[in-house]
Amino acid sequence: MTKRSYPFGYCCVKGEIMINEKEGEVVKRIFEEYAGGRSLKEIADSLNEQGIAFKTAVSPWHKSRVHHLLTDGRYIGEKNYPPLIEWELFERSARLRENKYGETEPVSEEIKFLQKRVVCDACGSRYVRKLGKKGDRYWVCGAHCSGSVLTESCLLSAIETIIEKAVKKRELLYGKMPKTGYHVTAEIVRMTNQWNALNGKCGFAAGKTMLLALASKKFSACREDKSIYTDAVDDALIDKMQGGMTDEQLFHQVIRKVIVAKEGGLSLEFANGAIVSLREE
Ligand SMILES: [Zn+2]
């Protein structure tokens, strides 16, 4: 038995990779059937029933062989292979796989948490978790802006590193808070101008009413001052450092946002509003 050195559907003629017409038809059929809703096993079974050989007659088709074929980018022209499959069909089957695996593969609590908390710094959208061609997971901006793409292992290790950094250097938790105060709305500007224009030339009651209305607008536009949570975050980090808490518990207690910057830089926003980045000291 000779070892097949080219993916099913290709052959080599005088050193050049060519499409093997007969096998190429089988590859197309597999993609079409999968996109049409047949399962990996159904496809493998029907190929075996019809006596379509994989390598040799003794090597039957099976589920993982079909799966492997559906994920091979060379069929859409990667690595300079002549394309056999339309990119659209390839993607359609990748999305189907993603849905199928998405349902069956259990997602850890840590990942579920991150699915709500990872955001794109460039556009503010949430990051979404995707399934790569080789079954790997990666994260991209849900709005498909120019935000960076991160592998899951990279994302997790970056978060870990930032937490370690904050544990070792807790003063980071006291710096870089977003400014408190209120968001200046158009209405607040208008009311303030109105008040200033009056320049005290109105009755006491009318003036009081106006000022109260303005104060109330400002109050409702206030940002929450989260610095009161600093001690709680600090305690949680000490607890974590002493081994009294898992990463997952720590995540839930102290992390509010994971912010992915355009150049792949990562920052964590803690429950007290402090933002700690991967890169800066
Ligand atoms: Zn984005």
C-alpha cells in the first residue's frame, strides 16, 4: 500500500498538483451533501455502500475522514492547490459544523462569562467566539470591524497575566479610573445656558424650580462612582493570591470587561472601574 501524499481529490503529474477528476467529483459531492444537511456518518456510510474507495478498497470511509476532508483548506485553493470547491460552499459547511459542535460541545463557565464581557475597543461591539477550521477556537469583533483576531489560548493567557500583574502590584487598582461626574447632554447644556442668560433676573420660586430641574437632569446623567468597590476587588485578589478562590470565581467577582484594542493589546476593567493593561508597566 502506498502512502497517499496528496489530499483525496488530487494527484501529482510530473511534479505538478492536479485535480483527480474522479476523486474530485466525490469531494464535491461530500461538500454538497454535508451542506444539504446529511451527517458525517451518513455520508461515510453511503460512500462505502456505493463502493467508492478512499485510498484502497481496504480503507473505508468513516466519520472523521469525512470531517477531515470538510476542513481541508486546500480544497478552496490554500497552499497553491487548484481549487475544487467554491469558497461559499466551504464556508457554508464550516458554519454548519460550528452550529452542530456549538450545541454538543459543553462550554465552560469561564467561557460563558467571557462571551458577555469581551468587547472591542475600536467599535464597542462584543467579541464573538468562532470555530476555526481545525476545531480551534478564536475570537473576533462581532461587528467585523478592524479589531484584532485572538486565539482563545492567547485571550485566556493574556487575562491570566493581567490578573497576576494586578495581584502583584495592587496599586494598579487605584490608578486609571474613568472620570466620574455626569455625561453632558444637549438638554443639560440648553438648561444651563437658559439659567446663565437669566443672570439672577427672575423670582426666587421660578429660579429654584429651574435650578432643581437642572440638578435633577445632572443627577440622572451621573456615572456611577465605582471606586467604593476598590477594597472588595483588592480583597478578592488577596484571596486569589492565597489560593482561596478559583479563576472563575475571581472573574465573576472582579472583572467587568475585557477590552481588546486594535493592535491586539488587552485590558481588564475591574469592578471598581480600574483599567489594567497587558502592556504598560
Ligand atoms: Zn469592533
